Amino acid sequence: MKKSGFFLLLQFFAFHAVGQSREITLSLQQTITVASDSSLQAFSAENLYRSSYWEFRAFKAARLPSLELKMTPLQYYRDITRRYDSDQNVDVYREQQSLYSSGNVSIRQNLDITGGTFYVDSELGFIRNFGESINTQYTTVPFRVGYSQSLFGFNSFKWERKIEPLKYEKAKKKYLYDRETISELSTQYFFDLAMAQTEYSMAVENVASSDTLYRIGQERHKIASISQADLLTLKLDAVNAKNTLKNAEIALKRAMSAFVSHLNMDKETQVRLILPERPKDMEISVSAASAYIRENNPDILANKQEILEAEREVDRTKKSSLFDASLSASVGFNQVSPNFTDAYRNPTQQDVFSIGFSIPIIDWGVRKGKANMALNNLNVTQLSVQQKEIALEQDVAMTVNDFNIQQHMISSAEEALDIANLAYANTKDRFIIGKVDINSLTLSLNRQKEAQKNYILTLKNYWLSYYKIRKLTLFDFEKNETLFEAFERDLIR
């Protein structure tokens, strides 16, 4: 999440160049670095993580003692109210005026184990009545200690203690997962543009080559070295080459627009890509990748969270359908006096103790139905989680196998490209001197194009598989460390 000085320098020069010439050169790794910092997906991932971070901070803060001040600075009444006149034994209406003010300061501590709340507080109240006589009173509670909790009911604090740390751990790994998703997506955009640039370059070369071959064909036709049909074929190739160039130019503009939009660059930016070199051999075992998935993948933590939340709902519904009792007790002092100083003198002891019961008698099976629904939902969640984890392991197994195969395919694709280039150059030279016909030249050209495209496609599949494995496992197989370790180091700095 922290930008390195090198990357900031890279960005500065890159975008400074954009501001002047609007043309920059990027490698695959530079593309990923820029996207991981500047793309809209990166902005979204970071803000989602920050939201989860502050949610966890709020949970941790709720586990600490809280200091709270409640005040009613001023409350004034002037109304006509009904009163009982004991002398006449009748109810009468009388005008009433009163001024009231109060304040309470308390320290509270929630207890996760019991689900109760312990508190210490102090109160001060003031009331003044107006009318035929003015009466003023102060009431105080200098000190009071209390505790309240449900004896058999649902303990939300206990479940929060289990779920919230898991959610935050998942959020950190989800942030890394999203960054690797950006790497995977950037690789897709990179090679889409690379393919478009390659096809455009081949189209430009093909136009020049077709024009040259057509002119040579015209000269050879004059001396009856080639037939009219072969000359027309060369002319058709030249026309088709121009049409292909126009289509390649349109495809290149679209790929360029998608690429710079993904990197959140100026839309007029022109990028020249540097294809990555042939990667070093790296064998990844399916068993190791599966182990890293179980250890690092955020979906595994999300599955655990789903089960815990379903178990919490089962606990909630079961306890709501049974007998419940609540306990509330407090011990303190209080006093009342017509003046402020006496309200704190010789306070009398204040003891409050209460027990409440909640007993469901007849609800026509509503609570039982909810409890059964929650239990069924738990069973469904457990099965769903099992299926997700099986699918996840199958996904990583196929991706690892594809990755290992792609390494060998790159060598073949690279060799095929070299052979195709040599074959086309040789066939073209032989055509010029009249040793081969037009069909052999066309076939050789098509093979060269396919070899070039196949090489780029093989590189693309290799790097897509590589970054997908990193995304699923959150493990850097080159440095042999988890991405989470590097992330934790950045947080400490």
C-alpha cells in the first residue's frame, strides 16, 4: 500500500513524458506496477480494505472501557396537568411550571465471556418548580457500581469475538487477492495490446512486401516469367494487405484505449510495449499450491465466516425459543437537598437488584420454526462451503498444470517462430528469383504470421497462469514467501 521511491520516480518521468510527447514505453512488470497504484480497481481495493480496517478498529475499541457523558442541560415545562386533590378527593387541573437539568458520567466495560456489562457512574440532577411557591431540589448519586446481563440468552459479544478478527484477516488477504487480480487483468490488457501492435506491424510490413512483390511480378509478367493469374493473385494480395492494415489499425486503437483506460492514464497516451523475456523454468507442484490455498486464500476465510455466522444464527434462534432470565444489580449512594453542597453530604446507600424472566408459552411454533430454519441454513452453508473448496482446489490444480505445460510450450513456440521467419525469408528470396510459385510464398507468409501470434499467445497464457496461481495462493514462488508476509512488513514500516 506504500509507494516506493523508485516507483514514484518512475511514475513522475513516465507521466512527464506523457504530458509532452504522450508516448511511453512499458514492460509487463511496469504495467502491473502502474495499474496496482493508479487504476480504478486499485483505488477500489484499497478503500474496501480501509473500510474493513476501521470496522475492526471499532470492534477493538468496543472491547475497551468507554467513558460517556449524558446531559440534559435545560428542560422547561409550562403546562396544565391533572392532579389529585386529597382534601376534596377529586382530580383537578392545575398550572405547572418547572425547570429541570441533569447529567450522568459513566464508565462501561462489556465482558465477552459472560455477555454482560459492568459500569461505574455518577449523577447530578436539578429541579425547580414555579407557582405559588418556588421549590428547588438537587439530587445526586456520587458513586454507583452496577452490572447487568442476560443469564441464559444470546451472547452477541462472544460471537463478535470469534467473527470480527476473522473478518479483518479476510479483508487483508482479500486486498492482496484484489491486487493480484489487477496483475492478472493488467497482463490480459498488456498482451491484448501487444497482439494488436504485432498484427499492426505485420500488416505494415505485409503492405510493403506485397507492393514490392507485385512490382516484381509485373516485371516478370512482361517477360512471361509468371502467368496473368499469378500476377492478379499478387495484386489481390496487395489490396487485401491494405484492407488488413486498416482493420489492424482500428483494432490497435481499441486495444490502446482499453489499456490506457485500465491504467487510468490520459486517453491520448501512446504506449509501446516491451514483450517479457522467456521466463526462467519454475516447476510448481499441485500439492504445494493446494496447501498455500488452504493457508492464504481469502475465500477459505470467507467460508469459515459463513459457517460461523450460520452457527451464530442457530445459537440466537435456539436461545430465543427457550427460557431466559436477565440480571441487573447496582450498589451506590444517593442524596437529595434544596442546596447543591448539602446534596453531597451524608449520602444514603442505594441498592437496586432485579431479575427478569422471559418464558415463551404459546407462539404457535414461530420460535421453533425459526430455530429449524437456522439449523437447515447451517447444513446448507456447510455443504456449499465444501463444494466451493473442492472447486477451488480443482481450479488451482488445473491452473498449475497449465502453467507447467506452458513453460515447455514457450520453447516450442519460440523455436517455431525462428523457423517460420527463416522459411519465409528464404521462400521470398527464391520467389524473387523465380524458384518458387506464388502459392508457396503465400503459405510461408501465413505460417510466419501464425508463428508470431502463437508465440505471443503462449507468453500470454504463461503469465496469466502465473498471476492466477499467485492470486489463488497469495504466494510468491520466485521469492518463496507469502505475499501476506510482505504486506505485514509494509504495515509495520
